[in-house]
Amino acid sequence: MLLSQTSRYALRAVAYLGECFAEDRSVPVGEIADAVDVPRNYLLEDSAPAGASGDPVSERGPRGGFRLARAPRTIRLVEVVAPLEPAFTERSCLLGRPSCSDTDPCVAHDRWRHLADEVSDFLESTSLADLSRAD
């Protein structure tokens, strides 16, 4: 898979928050974990979903949880993934070469660039609303 488990969990959790956006409430961690089959411990870590962008807001207390600060249609998937996948979004070399570029390509460069461009286009053009059937 092109995205790490962390990014996939974040996308699932934030997409669920998108589905709950119209309810204007904080969604408890346990509800998110159960709804999208993400480990509860993951949601309690600093890195997710608040570590992902897309403006998730964490609220403490008896009615605490997460909610989105912006409408799902305004949040692109790249905003969620980029903070968690810097190597992918910075287009690093698949083989780890520090100098890999269009002018000094590695043997996998052209194929990888094509695939990375496709994934990048998808992440940039797809909103949370597209994933969550929410506005």
C-alpha cells in the first residue's frame, strides 16, 4: 500500500468525523474507533487524528472527543495525509537516493513519478465529503 497504516487510520477517522459534521458535536474516541475499526489507542495518540491536518479539533471533558472545524467539502485528503507522509508528499526517491530527479533519475524514477503523480492528483482533488457522503 502506498500510504502508511497511520495515514489510512487517519483518513478513516477523519472521514467519519466528516459524516458527523452536520450533527455539530464532538465525537467520542470510542465511537470513532468502533465505527471505522481503528484501535482506540491510536486515536488517543498525539499523532492522530489531530496530527493529521483537515482541522480536527480535540475537546476534553465528559462530552469531549473530536470534531471538524471546517466543512468536509473544504478539506482535501492531501491535508490529512501530508503531515503524516512527508516523504511521500515531498516526492522522495523510491530507492532512497538523495539526488534522484528528472535530470538525474534512478532506475525506478519515471515509473514511480507517474504513480506518485496519480496518487497526488487523487489526494488533492478528493475532499472528505467525497469519502464520507457528507457536506
